[in-house]
Amino acid sequence: MSALQIVFIIVGLFTIFAAVQVVIQRKLMHAAFWLVGTLLGVAILFATLESRFFAVVEVLVYIGAIAILVIFAVMLTRNVMDEHETQMSRGWYLGFIPAVAFVAGTTWILSQWLPFYTNTRTVPASGEDVAALGKALVSPDAFLLPFEASSVLLLAALIGAIFVAAERKSGNK
């Protein structure tokens, strides 16, 4: 096993640990900081896979913009330093069963789909071609499914943010 593989495994384990911490933290601010650690781990994983473009995008866009925006939004909209107020929703467990059912169903459906097991073409070793990357993201035989899944995830996050904002505006907690 090479040193790069050992670094990949260590960073991968840290990234998984940090992602679990994002979900299980009771304090919203702590979860936001673990999110930064998770995104940094993903950027390092991209760097170990020699994907410089994705590593830089991960650091600049996700850590530099989105994570910091989330931290500022949390600090400005909630009383996160109050030790007496719980930061978790009372009905958090009600979403666990549908989430597990969704992941299991999606996994089963994808396992039945033949192109799921085919290898996609790789980026040439001479360097990253951003135009080829863009075409690969929207090509049905390459990365279209993960690209569409991430767009659905972002749409769900947007709808959730609107729901939370509308709930706080009406005075409900």
C-alpha cells in the first residue's frame, strides 16, 4: 500500500466521522463547523485523486462561500449561544424511517439498472479538460445521474430553507 493510499484512507475516515458529527451534534454551530471539516476532507480526497479542478472548487465555493454563509446565517438568525435552548427539532426521529426507506429504495432501483455497473470514461492523464468535464456531466452514459441527484438535493435544501423562513416569519417555533 502506497503512502497516497494511506493518506486517502485516513482522510476518508475523517470525512465520514465529520459527516456523522454534522448530523448528531446537538449545537447548530458545532454542526456547522463540522460541515467545514467534512468539506475540507472532500477537497483533500479530490486532491489525492488528482482532480485539481474539483479540489479548488470544493475549497473556494463550498468552504469559502457556502459553509461560511451557513455559519453567518446561523449566527444571525438563531440564538445559538444560549445554553438553555435546544438546537434540535423535537420530531427529528420522524424523518429517520422515511430517509432510510428512501436510501434503501434508491439503492435497490440503481442496483437493477445495468448502466450503474459500467465504467465511465476517465479524464485524460495529461491534464483536466474543463470542456470535456462539462460534456461528461450532462452525458447520459457518464455523470448525468449524479449531476441530476445533486440538483434535486439542492432544490430540496432550497424548499427547506423557504419553509423554515416562512415558519419563523409567522411566529411559529
